Amino acid sequence: MAALGIATGGSNWFSALALGVTLLKCLLIPTYHSTDFEVHRNWLAITHSLPISQWYYEATSEWTLDYPPFFAWFEYALSHVAKYFDQEMLNVRNLNYSSSRTLLFQRFSVIFTDALFVYAVHECCKCIDGKKAGKELTEKPKFILSVLLLWNFGLLIVDHIHFQYNGFLSGLMLLSIARFFQKRHMEGAFLFAVLLHFKHIYLYVAPAYGVYLLRSYCFTANKPDGSIRWNSFSFVRLISLGLIVFLVSALSLGPFLALNQLPQVFSRLFPFKRGLCHAYWAPNFWALYSALDKVLSVIGPRGFLRCLILCALSSFLFGWHVHEKAILLAVLPMSLLSVGKAVDASIFLILTTTGHYSLFPLLFTAPELPIKIVLMLLFTTYSISSLKTLFRKEKPLFNWMETFYLLGLGPLEVFCEFVFPFTSWNLKYPFIPLLLTSVYCAVGITYAWLKLYVSVLTDPPVGKTKKQ
């Protein structure tokens, strides 16, 4: 728990939120876990028991190592703690091995590494504008944002029930965003470069990072209307950014280049032979990548944040072999925008509600049914009520169509969980609940993407205001 204290900065309510969610994570330790639990146990065994030259060739288990080298070294570091819990979990040939000590280590490793996420949330909260008069009004958006991030329903079920390390990785991304808001561009670029070598899914949002750094860091001055001054380009800054990317990549890939194994590493990271779709119920559709055009015209940290979310959502909707959990790549950054403007709050609520509900099929065992329903209801209820209160002087966050759609998730859940299993179709067409969930949530996620796109196109650029 002491690790949580580094992020508090004297805010008692932040400490309480962080401590509370940590206790909840501990309570979730005995719950169901997916095959990802065995995936990471196998990676612990591979990196601990085998020389580096065999890491990306080992195929005893079907769950081969397919994350970038930094994550492999992360597993290697964890394995040296794991050996004090249960040495047998580090045997490559112990397929599907599980023990109470293995369970405790794996679960606590996720909880412990979430300390980075807690720190990143605290740094993001410091970037919230305090434009409203009075201390109480300034603290309220920070409190809401802290709850939306620390208690995010999707992270809770994906990391601490289903089992993954998204909190730790999301912490790196949020911390890099915070550094941009704090004008610490080099540090933000370094953090994102490191993140790419932990998990290559973040390539989805690399265009937003690249364009933002070019325009806001390499160009040292902008005109009053927000356009760039072409004579203010700094080649020294560009070379510095390139050097950061090169050094991080060299540190990550260098050992495998020396072993002449880069083709093998890349074949694991980009397995195109798997096919177009990762899971048929993932709420997405395949098409051309279409966010980059708007990225080129946006300036400033908030504009960068919008572009990052558009890149993440566009990649989720149009990407190849998309993992359903990738929706969190858009939901978490959208939380930062939700406390700034009413329109962003509306988009966030639609996106997070449908995105989180789309994760329900990940937890399909009976004991987790009440847990996922209660946790999502609590998170969604708080999100809606707090953001409505924050923007109570503006127009309603939802129109009648959006309200009707979100309320439709209730009957959908009742049918999928409590009606369909007792129908004659259950044995003949078992995929129907997943199909309905996919289609219904795809509508909401696509709508949120379109609404965000429209808001970006219609909002005035930095330095301009709308005509009265």
C-alpha cells in the first residue's frame, strides 16, 4: 500500500480512492480467470528458464510469446519474484499449471504494478484546468476524473478478473499524455517510445503522437490563428526526438538483431495469418483507416488528446484481428476529456457504457455474473450522475434517441443472461447472445466515434472562437 502514497500529493480523497480500489482488487483475487492467466504464466516460464535466443522460438505451449521485448523483460523480472512463491510455475513443460501460490503471485503482480497507473492518474488530474472560481469547483472535476480512471469498470474486469496487465500499460500512456500537458515533451515522447516496446497495439495512436510532437515541439512558434510558422522549425528538436526513438528501439530490439532474430520477433508480433477477426463478437467493423486526415490539422494538448482517441477508435473499428479489450485504449483517454466539456462528457458516457458492456462476454461463469452487473451499474451510475452535476447548467447530456439506446442495454442483458439460456435455441444457436451483444454495442461505439469526429470538425481551432 505504501506505493500508493507516492501519487497522493497530500490529497486525502485521492488516497482513499486509490486504497479503496486496491482493496476491491484484492477481493477479486479468487474470481474466474481466463486463458490469459496461463499465457502470462507460460511467459514467466519461458523468460526465466530459457536463454534469450529461444524466447521467440519456444512453442511447447500454444500461448507463444508475442509481445515486444520490453514486456518479455518485464516477465523476466517478475519471474525472479515468482520463484519464491512457486518454482513449478516456471517450468516450461508444466502446461496449464496452477496452484494457490501461483494464483496469488499472478494476481498481486497486477495489483502491485498498478501503482504506476495510480501515479499517472494523479499526474493527469494535475493537468485539469482550474478555470472555474473557487477551490471546490476546481477540485470537483479532478475528483470525478480520479473515480472514472481509478475505478474504471473495464480495467477492473479485464485485469483483475479476466487477467491482464492493462493498468500498468495504460499508466505509461496516461503519464506520457500528462507530460505533454506539462510541456515536458521529451519525457512524454520517451514514455510513449517505451510503451510501444511493451505492447505494439499502441501503434494505433502513434500517428497522433507523431503529428503533435512535430507541430507543438519541433515548431517553436505558432501564429495567433493557430497555424505554424514555417521558419521556426527546429531540426535539433527533431533529431532529439529521433534519437529517443532510436535509443529505445535499440535497447529493445538490439539483442535480437545481434542474434539475427528480428524476422522471428516480428512474425510473432504481427501474426497476419490469424485472419481478419480476433473474435466474432467484438463490436467493430472492417474498413479503411480514416483518422489520420484530421490528425494533421489539430494543435495543442487537448487537440492531441482528441486525435489520440480518434486514432484508437478508428483502429478499433477498422482494424485487423481486433481484440475486444482494445476498446479500453479509447475509453481511458476519453475520461480526461469528459470533465472538460459537456459534449465530450456525452460522448464519453455513450462510449464507456457500450464499450464496457461489450466486455461482458469475457466473464461467462455464473459466480461472476452478479459481480460484473453490480460493478458496471455502480460505475455507470456514478459516471452519469457526476457528469450531469458537473454540467448541470448546460443542455442535457443525452437526447431522447441516446437515452433510449442506452436503456436498451438492460433488456438485452436480461434476454442474453436470463431468457435465452432457457429457450430451445440455446443448444442450436449458442452464438446468438454474443452476436446480439456485438451488433448492439457496435452501433453505440460507432455512434460515439462519429459524434467525436463531428465535434472535432466543428470546434474552432486553437486561437479562434465561434461567431456569436
